Amino acid sequence: MLWEGDVLLQVGTRALAILSALTEAPGRLVAKRELLERAWPDGRVDDANLKVQISALRKALRGCEGLIRAESSLGYRFLGEAVPGDPYPDAERRCSLVPQLLTEPIGRDGVVADIVGLLKESRLVTVLGPGGIGKTTVALAIAHRLAHTFADESCFVDLSRIARDDQISEAVARALGSPVGEAPPALEQIQAALQARRLLLVIDSCEHVADAIALLVEQVLGFSNEVWILVTSRESLRVAAEFVWHLEPLEVPPPSLMDNAANAARYSAVQLFLRAAAEVSDGFTLNDEIAPTIVEVCRRLDGIPRAIEMTASMVATRDIGELRRRLDQRLPLLEFDRQGDNLLHDSLFSILRWRCDLLPFNEQAVLRRLALFAGAFTLDAAVAVAADDVTDASVVREAVVALANKSFLIVNHQISPPEYRLFETMRAYVVSPREEGNMPRGGSI
Ligand SMILES: Nc1ncnc2c1ncn2[C@@H]1O[C@H](COP(=O)(O)OP(=O)(O)OP(=O)(O)O)[C@@H](O)[C@H]1O
Ligand SMILES: [Mg+2]
């Protein structure tokens, strides 16, 4: 964790790993390779990623950015002093912590305002969407917007590293400021911790423990009328009290618009690309010549912030035209690096594979058939394409709804009947030759 005074800063685990490598040996030149190994122990990644993390750290250390000095192309040096300390300087601090956003979210003002309004009517809101679409970012922005409403009683619990259902109550109890690992049981501690408090509880990254969280949030809402719960998840919790907010990707210019610099710069996906690219490549600017390429890259990446940030971070060392060609050829940056450093493959595709592997067989089979649709489709069209003797119409309908609830499909409820669409990255994954053998073909298609 990284603190600035009383404020917990939102810094990713990779940036923290780099900071800890640097501060272990103040003054020593730490080679890039060493830093890369510390932050990405599972495999090698592009140097540009290191630059992105260093830039995130400098942002977090605002005012003291100079403490991390780059040494030409060799590595980095920490110029400050490192004083060991208690990560929890006072016990009270274990509760009520919502990490600070280091940069303003782009293009989310409307969503944040809408969900803030929604929380007046519903005490349980789930921000739903696929990995990297910006759920945590939006949830943090909402919590900070509501800081006054809840008199700064906002608690944040990150479940991304919680592997077992039975650890959840303890994690929530700890977030509410209860002593850890002591009797009485965590559920009773939660009940006690909620007495006479009015608070917002943000529970982040629930998808892998959705059933257990569903049970817990129903109990927590029953303990007190003065607790509001904001969940982020790639799957809905499917409890009665839940209002599900399908988080849309960032906005990408529609194909009908001329992709010149002035038009492109109005869209949030492009704005994020530019901000992320400028962090790794000084002087990276938008002009009419490059605008269509950036717009197309953002489109190919579905306007998903994490994918955009990662791709933009490559422009320091790669030509953007080459990135686009890769995406056009539906080789979504696979085998991109000559040494086999499959940067996006490692992160994006392995996430997609992991998510598909968790789907029941029926849903995998239907998903594969839905990949035939290049654009939007209705439920009836899905049935027409995906049903057969083995997988009948009702199974297809159930699978489509389930896939939407698990963020595999974007749903447009503004029109009737609603339309569904596969995320382009998911579609590219499903039809990619590499994955063909891994997903059930499910009959005739
Ligand atoms: N609106 C935004 N403006 C700028 N950057 C954003 C925005 N939304 C997300 N990002 C960036 O994109 C990355 C992914 O965002 P975030 O962690 O919020 O996604 P997520 O949906 O919570 O992902 P996961 O499902 O993996 O938890 C982060 O680095 C974040 O800073
Ligand atoms: Mg998240």
C-alpha cells in the first residue's frame, strides 16, 4: 500500500513491486531487467510497460517525483531515504479507506452522476462489465463523490485476491474496522460494526466469489438500513435487492464520422489513448494523419480502457500503424514480440481464456456460435443461428441472458427488442485459430 499522509493512494501491485525493489536499496542503480522481473515474475514483458508503471509511481509521488531517477536506458535509482514502518500506523485506519484515484477518469462524469442518483433509490448497486472496462475506476469516483453524504464513512474492500468463500466475511469485517482473526465470528463483527453508522461499502472484484457475496450482502443489508453497498463484478450477484448497472466501454467515434483530429479528440476512448501514449512517448500528439489509425485501434479494442492503455503504452517502441495492422488481421497483438513476449496475449487473451473456461458447456457452445454475428443481434436471431437438435431454443435464450449477465455480451436495452453484441476482443478470441481447439464447437456450426 502507498500512503500520502492519511490518504491511501491507488497504485497497482506492479508499481508497488517496482517501488519496493527501488527502496530496498536507496541510491543503487536497479537495472530494468531486475525491475521487470520483480513486477512481472511470471514472464517477460515489453520495456514500455515499465515506463508506464514508473510514470504511475511518479504521479502517485507528486511533489517528490524526482525521487525516482531514470539512468539513461539502464534502469532507475531511488534517491530518497527508506525508513521501515508499520503499514497500519493506527488501527482505526483499517476501515473507511477508499483509494484515491491518481488521475481523473475520462468520460465517466455522466455515469458517476447517474449511479450516485441510483444509490438514493437502491441500497445495492452492482457495476457490471468485463475485465478492464473501468468498473473499479467508476466505483472509486462514486465513493469520492459521495464522501460528504456518508461523512467520510466509505469502506473499500478488494476481493480480487480472496480465493475462498470463507475469507470473504473476514475481509469485509476488516474493511469495516473490526479486529481481525478474533472471536466472535466475522458475521457478528460485521453486524456490530454497522451499529449506529451510516456508510457506503464498496466491494470490488466479486466475480469469482459472486454466490458467497450474494449471500453476504443480503445479510448485511438486513443488519442495517443505513448501509449502502456498491459492488463491482464481471458477473451480477442475482439477488432481489440488486440494481445492475451495465458499464459501457468508453466512446469511440462512429464509423460515419470523418476521422480527423478535431472529431476524434471529442471521444473518450481516443482521449485515453492520447493520455496514455503521451506518458511513454514525449510529444505524442494527435494530427489528421494519425487520427484514423488511433480511432481504428480504439474501435478494435472495443473502447476498453485497459486494452487501450496497454496498446498506447507500446507506441514508445512500436509504430502505431503496425499495431493497427495486427489488430486488423485479427492477430490481436499475438506473437507480437520477436522474443515471444506476447504482451497483450499474456494479459488480455489469457483473461479471456480463463473466463471462457469457467463457462458451462452450453454457454461456451452458444458463445462460439454467436461469434458468427459481426454486429448486433436480437434474441430471436440468436436462436435462429445457435439452436439445433441438441441445444434447443430455450437453452439458447437462457445462455444469451446468462452471457449478458456475465459481461460477455453488451446489451442495448434502449431499443425494443433489446439487441446484444459480442465484445470485439471476445469475438476475436473465440474465432482465433489458437482457441479453436479449446472451445466446444457445439454441433453444426
Ligand atoms: N474512465 C477512465 N479514464 C481513464 N482511465 C481509465 C478509465 N477507466 C479505466 N481506466 C484505466 O483502465 C484500467 C482498468 O480500469 P479498472 O481497473 O477500473 O477496470 P475494471 O473493470 O475494474 O477491471 P477488472 O475487471 O480487471 O477489475 C486502469 O488502469 C484504469 O486506470
Ligand atoms: Mg476492477
